[in-house]
Amino acid sequence: MSKEFKKVKSEELINFATNVFQFYGLNYNNSRLWSEVLVWANLRGVDSHGVLRIPLYTEYLEKGIINSDPNLRLNQLSGAIARLDSDLAPGPVALKEGMEVAISKAEEFNLGWCAISNMTHAGAVGFFSLLASKKGFAGIVMTASQPMMAYPGTHENVVSTNPIAISIPGNLNPPLLLDMSTSTVGMGKVLQARDSGEKIPNDWGLDNRGNPTTDPNELNVLSPLGGAKGAGLSLMIECLTSLAVNNPIIEPVLRTGAPLSGRPINGVAIALDISMFGKKDLVKKQVDDLVKQLHSVGKSEGVKNIYAPGERGDAIKIERQKYGIPLAMGTIQRLKVVADNCHLTLPID
């Protein structure tokens, strides 16, 4: 696969993706949201969760694995807690609704917790954590999916790459954002390496014989971040999401050896009113002060900048908004197939 890249403007990609999802039966608002989430990831340099996912999503839409016209059912439950059954909705549609519910609860109870069942892949979950911080809340998002990561002592797929995102607003500074998977890298980075024809580090995962591999096409199972720490965190996210809504994902797959039909994913969206622990403006100023001190610490040789969580993505976003998003030729070729199937023109020369 060629290592060549071509650049495309973000708005052109959003419009293209919106048209693709509308072709597969989504309404305009849901199509636009999904597209914005994907391109947001590309803009921040997280290409593994960007538009390279579109071909797989369209395949899932064709097969009914993702429901293009879901019936989201909200159960307000009691107090700060709610549950949303998303009917295999696109992950961004479900998570946006879930976080909006959590924010509404937090406005009333200082804390909002919305458990989400039966959604599908959501992409970069930091997008939804930031929805809370833009309203002045701390935001936490976690999702749980089927086994695709090793557990210490085995080279089989036992747990998942379950991501977690945490954000908190600053005053002058943009919100801080930690957005990470519990694997060394997410599967999207492996897909990105395949598209760009690049080798991968040998600590990303194992082949089907249980050996480390640098060939993204040979990778069979991802490695947990920090060994037992990443694997344990993944398992606890499964408990806080899937088991909390009586919709287990890992245990049935391990017991039967077969994937769950519909590829369901569960999640949780949390919003916390930080003003309950002190004046909100003071907390936000303290976030700014913390960032200022991080920027002032001594740098190792060859290091140009010290970044607080989320700042590297913010910097990349400024550059890519100006000069365009680079797409690997492998990604472009797969998107052209999608464009042809949808009778669309890919906005790339």
C-alpha cells in the first residue's frame, strides 16, 4: 500500500460523510452529527477514529448491525440516574443523547449519570465528554464492547479496548481532555497502518500464534495498556457499563465462544457540577494555573512543548483546519468505493 497522503478540507469531508449516511437511511441531523464526530477526530490527529471508519460503518448499516432509524428509549429512573436503550443506534447518536441527559440531570442534582445500552461503535468518545465541559461540568464517558484484547496470561481475545474520556473546563484555557483506550493502541491505529502501508511497533499486539508482530495485517489480538493495569481497567469498565444495565458483553462471548449478534456496545455518560466543591470560577482558574505550571517545567533534550491533556490535539486541529486533513491513499481508495456505491463524488483530486 502506498505511503502517499492527500489533504482535504474538513467541511468537505463532513459534507461527504453526511451524504453517505443519508444514503444509508439516516436523517440529516444524525448523519451530520456522526460525520462531525469522525472529522473532529481527524482534525485532532486521531485518524484511527476518523473517516477511515466509514467503509466499515456502511457495511454494518447494510447488514443491519447499525440501525439507521433507531428508537431511543429513555428511562429517567430516579434522581441523578437514567438509562437509555439506544436500539443499536450509531454510537454518536446514542452518546450525544446520553450526555445531554446526564447534563440535564446534573443541572438538577449536581450529578448526572446516564447508562446507555445497545448502541454501536461511537468513535472518539472525548467528543461527548467535552459536551459536558462546554456547559461548565466535568465530563466522563466510558464504553464497553466485545473481546478484542488479550488478558495477562493469555494471547486470546478476552477483554476489550474499552475507552475512557475525562474532561474538565478551564477559564482561559480550553477544557482539559484525556481520551484513551485501555489497549496500548486502539484497533483504528492498526487499520490506519494498513491503509498507509506502514509497520507497527511490536508491542501493539500479537499474531494468531501469540507472538509480537510488526505487520498490521498479521495482528490478531491487541495488547492491554500497561499489562494488568489496562486489562483490569477494561474489565471494570465492563462492570460499570454492561453489568450495570444487565446487558453483559464479555461473559457471554467467553462462555459460548461466539460474538453477540448485532455487535452491541454499552456506555455511560457522566456530568459533574464542579461548583459543588467550591466556586466554579475558582476551580477553572486552578485548572489554568495547573496548565501554566506544566508548561513551565524543565524540558528534556529535544522536547519543544509540554502538553496538558488535550492540548496536542488542539494544536493539530488548528493546523489541519488551515491546511487540510491528510488521508492515506489506502483510506482514499476505500472511500472511493463507498462514494461509487452511494453515487457520490469523493472531494479529493
